Amino acid sequence: MKSSRCMLLLAALIASALIAQDAQVTPLMSKDLGDFPGKEGLMITVVYPPGSSDPVHRHNAHAFVYVLEGSVVMQVKGGKEITLTPGQSFYEGPNDIHTVGRNASTTKPAKFIVVLLKDKGAPVLLPVNPTSASVSASPKLNSGKK
């Protein structure tokens, strides 16, 4: 009986460790770009909890990433997978499919800033079904308010 309880506890711990938490996205600033009608700049912070990862997605925007804390692994379709540490940056173009976005650590969070130049009012993130390459709009932002 004691052995089966230990096994059950161990299985629960392993399962909880394998379920990655969602990234926390917080908008910092949004600005209409008067010189480019219909376009806006959006600045967000993203915090990846330990072990967190993003689904395959695209932004339909120019996305400039700057790592503040921890380390993140990034890759766009057709590009090399790279690990970024504080002070390093990454770029995604409007036609890129972001195939890998994850925290490189399973024990420490990672934090980065993203500046997006996009169509005004367009979703921040569009999930891409990796098997059919279809896109669906479903942005996920935390307002920073609880």
C-alpha cells in the first residue's frame, strides 16, 4: 500500500512538471504610426515560466525581441534554432512562422521585450496548425491587472 502511494505521488509530481505554464504577456505601450497610416507599434513583455513554450504561430508583423532575463530558444521556419541570453535579440518578419519559442530552463523564468510593427487592431499572435499551416486569430494578452 505504501509503495503504491509513493508511485502515485511520484507520477503526480512528474505530470505536473511536464505541464508547462502559459507565457505571461503584458502590453507596455501602443502607438499609432502617423507616417504609416493603418500601422501601429506595440511593445509587450513576455515572461516564460520554467519549462514554458509557445505553440507554432506567426505575428503578421515585424517583431523585434530583446532578452532581459534568463534564456530563450527561438526559431522561425527554415531558420536555425538559437538560444538567446540577456542582451541578445531576435527578429521575425511578417511572413515568418515561429516554430520554436520556449524557455531554455526548466527551473528559472525568462523575460523579454517584443516590439511589434503591425496593422492597427490586428491580433498580436495567430496560431498556426503545423500540419495544415492554417492560421486562426486568437491573441492572448495579460493586461497586467489581476
